[in-house]
Amino acid sequence: MTAPQKPWSARTLAAQAMGVTDPVTKAVVPPIHVATTYIRDEDNAYSSGYVYGRPDNATTREAEAVLAMLEGGKEALLFGSGMAAATALFQALDPGDHIVAPTVMYWALRHWLANEARRWGLLVDFVDTADLDALRAAVTPGRTRLVWIETPSNPLWTITDIAAAAEIAHAAGARLAVDSTTASPFHSQPLALGADIVMHAATKILNGHSDVVAGALVTAAEDDFWARITTIRRGQGGILGPFEAYLLMRGMRTFHLRAAAQSASAATLAERLAAHPAVAKVLYPGLPGHPGHAVAARQMVNGFGYMLSIRLAAGPQAAIATAAKVQLWKRATSLGGVESLIEHRASIEGAGSPCPPDLLRLSVGIEDPQDLYDDLSSALERATRHG
């Protein structure tokens, strides 16, 4: 693959997959490279740059190049899932290293940090990272090695100031890593705001079609820490497979169009649902009343994302009943796909979850926003009226 000759926009580069074509057939869609092993040169070198399928793959490299471009990073690594990407980063730390992470964050990763990470000898404290004073108090110079934030955070969509968090982390000699799955490169550029590494559950809006499980890390610098993460992926075989990388590349070609449409629909729904009599509160950073709105408006562009949550005035049972009565929204776990999803998140997370039991998480797809509103409004009214 050759570098672009002109400074084309990220949208243009993503749409054309960085301009990659098949050198043999001249096809505009590159082939899927499924080979697991490669021919050695006569002197036993590998002039092609490829050795074996576990650490490397040409199709995966192509998708990594697009994602690194979208985030403005030096390099990207694709993994078999978002959890694989995140845990590889934490495993690159040393036993005894201290981590600060959000109280409200993706539940599966929070559970891993609270349990498995400690078995690795890592020390973890959970704080409200939106509260910069609390974050500053939790970070200890010489002890804290990584500050992990998620913004907007799932499922309350709390906003953390990335630039301020980076300043706090760096002043203590720590790195800042940002889970930017929900914001996506369309709405946020954490590396440009001072973050060291960005993580994505690429399963979500980057792929956008609910048919790939993938994760990614993007780095601002190819330093020793990044080299350790690369070694971990190679040794543990965590690389994303070529077929999944091909599908992810397909998704990223239309990423900008989908993200724009989904964000616009989410904003419309948030405003309308805020006035619905069955809704006690709408959690969406695009609303002026959201506690993180000012920070979000400063660090997000092109809108505020495709995710929102609603809390029901009639309580938890009404929330569960509403999810049971929708027709167009799909009751399913995930987010960022072209189809809209609804979920009673507290039921999924179980005991110990900070998620309010009256909350429904909404992932807005590309359907007509009027249809989405009518379906949800009808379900809300029937659930409130009949239970």
C-alpha cells in the first residue's frame, strides 16, 4: 500500500480504504488474505514482510491503516474483541502498577478490572472521572501508571474531560487511555486532546452491521509500552482474523455516513423523549441539561453520538415492560449497528451494577427517526397504562 499523494479528508480516505486496490486484478476491493504461512527466501529471510498468520495478516494491516488514519495515530492493532484489546493493554503493565478507572464504565471490563486484573497483581481504584478533583486525588505520582477513562461512558453517558485527564495523568508520570467506542472517530479525537492510547470495541459503530466482533488500540507513539502490547498480541494470538478484518474494512467505508445519520436521529429522539410524560429523564450529552454537556460540546464534533438512555417515571417494571412491547426496536445487547436496539441494562449487568433499574439503553440506528419515536412512544404508553 502506498501513502496518499494529497491530504485528502478522513472521510474520503475511509471511503476508498486508503486507496488500496488489488495489484493483480486491479479490483477496487482488495482480496481477503487467508494464508497462515509464507514462503521464505533462499537465504531464509522474509522479503515480503510476512512470516506467519498469528502475528500478522495483510488484510488486517489494511484495516489497521484505515483506523490509525481515522484516529490520527501512529499505529493501530486489531484484536478479536474489544475486551481482548483492552485487557492486552492492561497486561502490558507490571505487577504492582496502579490503575485509575471510572466507576461507571463498560460492565464486562469493569468486572475484569475488579477481579482478574488484581490476580495479575494490578492495583485498581474506581472513581468518578468526570469529577476532576476526585480523579486528581486518586492519581498518585510514581505509583499510578495508567488512567483509563470512557467518554461518553456506558450506560449513563457521563462525560470526562479528556484534555484535563491527560494533564492529570501525565503530571503523575502515568499514561491516559480512552475508551472512545461510543464517541468514535467521527465525534472525538482523544489523541489530539492528549491521550496516549485509544481503544475501540470495533464491533460497534466502526463496523456498524452487527456481524463482526473486533477490538482495536490506536497509539499516539510507537514507544516501548506499545511494543509490549504488540508482543502480547503476537504471543497470545489475539489478532483479528482476515475475514473479520475484511468486514470491518467494509464497515469503515460507510462509517462517516452512518455516524452522521445515527447521531442526528439520536439528537432528535433525545429532544422528543425529554418531553414524553412517561419519561422521567433522558441521558444524552447533547441535551443542554446534561451535566457533561459543556465539556462534550468542547471536545466532541459533528454531534454527540448515537447512544442515549431514558429513565421511566413509572419505575423498573415499566422499563422492562416497555422493552417487551416495542416492535421496531430490537431487544438485543450491543450498540452502533444500523438497526436500533433497546435494552434494560440493569438486568444484563446484574447485582452490583451502578445502572439504575428504571433505565433503558437505546442504540439508535439508521431507520426513520419518526418510526423509531412512534414505536417507542407507543410501547411507553402501553407499558405505563397496562404494566
